[in-house]
Amino acid sequence: MNREDIYHLFDVNGKTALITGATGGFGKAAAKGLAAAGAKVMATARTLSALEQLVKEVGDSGSQSAFSVGDPVNYEDVKRVVRDTVDTFGGIDILVTAAGINKVSPIIKQPVEEWEGILNVNLKGTYLFCKEVGKVMIEQGRGGKVILVGSARGHLGLSNYSAYSPSKGAVHLLAKTLACEWGPHKINVNAVAPTVFRTPLTQWMFDDNAFYLNFLKRIPLGKLGEPEDFIGTVIFLSSKASDFMTGAIVDVDGGYTAG
């Protein structure tokens, strides 16, 4: 195997990637990273203006991209977004489910509706996109790569996270279940489990110096994650380099869950 063969292992040039939650921290990093690597990107989220800005930024870099506004919890929206992707780019090779929310609250105080909302976006939205993209990938007959965004909190409990942690634990098990179900179709399904990354939702953790310094004590690499730290794992899981890997939960956490 020569250098060109190695490069080919990580090549996603010309592949079509559908990114959910594309305007959030993880989704935006995945969209920009895959686009920079040559993939055609369909970005979806709820907010039109943010999608327009993202696609402009991707387009300015010379990559092919488009957007389709949709709510990941609305099944009709999900079906339309998937149709839009196929109509625009001719198929789907990669799915990254990055749509997610969190609201921290003690279980005895958290409204049931809030708990349901978190489960809906984090788990139901992931399920719906997997369901519809899975149909496309199976019909195409050329396999595919599905990357679900879980969380370190899908492994570990934490006070006041009785919605978020179970939702992400379920996402991890969904990845394993679909890996078993879709293996015969050569569709690889893996999950990425990050710890705290700098995103609009977590910026307060970086701004609160006492919290920041205390949290760093739990991370062997001595830093919290930046969106760029997410890209390499997404490229790997989207490429031939991960062809014999499915049902895995990949911890991208600086060693947070190591000890």
C-alpha cells in the first residue's frame, strides 16, 4: 500500500452528506469539514437565516452545498428534507445527525413537556432521519455511512441531566441496533460521543472561569473541545477507512471518560 492508497482511504470527494442540526456547533463543524474534504453537503436545521449563512460560507470555499429548512421532530419535514437531498444531489452517502438540545433541571422540578422536548429532538429526530435516509441507502444498494452524535453523558449520569443523559444513551443504543440491522446492506452506523465542546449552548462554560478550571481537572488532555476537534473523527467515519467499523461509540472527549 502506497501513499496514494492511504489518502484514498480517507477520501470523501463527491460523496453526498446530509447534516442535521447543521447550524449548531457540531453540525456546522461536520458540514464545513466534509465540504472542505470534497463532499457535497445538504444542511438542514430550523432557522433559515443561519442555514443561508452556513451555505454561503461553504460556497465561498468552493464546495457544493444546499440547505433545506426543517424540524427534526416533524416527520413530514424529515421526509421532505431527505427528498430534497436526493433531488438536489442524486442520492445520500453520509448522514450526520447533529441536531440536539439540553435544558438542565432537577427531575422533580423539570416540566414533563420540557423533558419530552429534549427526548424528541435528541432521540426522535435522530430516529426519523435514520428511518428515511436508511430507506434511500438501502434502495441505492451501495452502502453508506451513518454517524449519530451522542455524548459522553450517554455513558455517565449527572445531577439534573435526567432528560439529556438518557436521550444520548438511547442514541448510542440506536447506533448499535442499526449497525446490526443494516450490516447486510453495507451501511456502517457509528456514534460520536463528545464531551463539552465550545458551541453556542456551552459558551457559558468557557466564560465561567471557575467552572472551566474545575472541569479541566477531569480531562487528561487539559482542554475543552473546539469544533475543529470534531472534524477528523467525522471524516474517518465517513470514509473507507472505517469500512470494518460499525456499532461503535467513539469517545471524542480528551480522555474525559477514561477515568
